[in-house]
Amino acid sequence: MSSRQIVRTAPLGSIAIFHLVAGVERLFAATAAWRNARITERELHKLSDQQLEDVGLFRGQISDIADELSRA
């Protein structure tokens, strides 16, 4: 029994389209992460210093937390 491999090339432009679609998906994901980080930051700023302390945070940490969320 002979084993033959059939190699087919991708249609012209399909790789470029794949990379374009993947790039758009990454853009949407990054935008959603940034938006969620800004919402979190806004909500944390609404809390009083006592409420922040109750959850183990200080007001100065809010921006750092939002920046970490937007990179995740």
C-alpha cells in the first residue's frame, strides 16, 4: 500500500485575508479590554476611601489597576 500526500496550495489572497481578519479580531478584543478597564476605573473612583480600604485598595492604585486590566 502506497502512501501519497496531496499538497494543495491556498487560494490566492486567502492567507492575507486570514491575517486581516485575525488583526480585526485582535483590535476588537483590545478595544473591549480597554473599555472594561475604563468602566472599572470609573466605578472604583465612585467609592469612598473607606469602601476602597474595605476591599484592600487605595485611591492611588485605581489607575494602575485599570492599566493592568486593559493589557490583559
